Amino acid sequence: MLKQRFNDIYIPEAGVDEAGRGCLAGPVFAAAVILPEGYSNEMLNDSKQLTARQRELLRHDIEEKAVTWHVSFVSNAEIDRINILNASFLAMHQAISGLAVNPELLLIDGNRFAPYPGIAHRCIVKGDATYMSIAAASVLAKTHRDEFMTKLHREYPAYGWDRNKGYPTGEHREAIVRIGITPWHRKSFRVKEQLRIKFDD
């Protein structure tokens, strides 16, 4: 069962998570969420453990009931410029900055984070399967990014982004071999090297 909060006494804690870090194409998204005291939803879990339908239902519930939430993204061009780790931190910082209520503590999914000025944070490995606020952030980051990539798919249907959302599936890699990359691909991920390794196995 997910924990409602990090502290014994309720304070505004923001769960923060990202989506799209391991993709070959598209932005990296991040979400920050402060849930109200006593929030509960039996479906809420790490977004990777949920169906697309469950994530959409949770997205609407979280966006309606959260004290505040915000989703931000950093473009593939910026990822190429500052690297994916720094881009993930930047997206998280932007999501935190967009909250209508200032949190007193940030709960970060994972083991690394660039400190946000003036707010304490805790990094929690598998935090999206431990704390409700991080799970909620994972759902928002994932659903907003999936929606973005599905829209891009209409312009670039050959890569299957409506299904793989920019992740390095066989279908996606093979389309790059046939057609090449788009303006939405991350050039810093050395796509050609990844393809060579994949197809030489």
C-alpha cells in the first residue's frame, strides 16, 4: 500500500517524477503534485504498473482533487544541449515552479536530484511505488507525455509513436534505418550506434 506522506504531521509535500528519459525522440516531461490530506484512490500506483485506461482515469481524479499540480517539459533540442540528466532536473524544477502552493518538502523519484532553491528534498528509489504524491506525479508526467507523442504521431506515423511513445522499440529503430531521424529525435543519443548494437546481436 502506498504511503500518504513522508512526515508524520501533514505538511504540503510535492511528489515529483519524470517521464521519457530513456526515449530516442520527444521531450522529457516532469510533474509535481501536492495531494490533499486524506487523499485516496485504490488504483493509484507507479504509472508503469497501470493500464492506459487506468492512467487516464487517475489523471482526471488527480487533476481535479490535488491541492495543486503542474506539468512541464524540456525539448529534445535542449536535451541535446545540456544532456538528459540535466534536462530531467530542469523539467522537474519547472514543474515545481509552476505549483500554486509552495511545498515544504519535495519527494523525488530516484536517487539523484539537483536541489531546488529554498525547499528540502528527499530522493526515494522506487518512490513512485512507495508514496502517493510521487505516484500521482508519475501518472501526470506519463499521461501528458503520451498525449504529446500521440499528437506527433499524426505528423510522423512511420515511427509508431502512438504505440511506443518514442521509446527504442524494434519498430521505432527500423523506421529510423529506413527513413532517418525527424526534428523530434534526440541526436545526442547516438541513434546510429544504438541501431548497430541492436541489429548486430
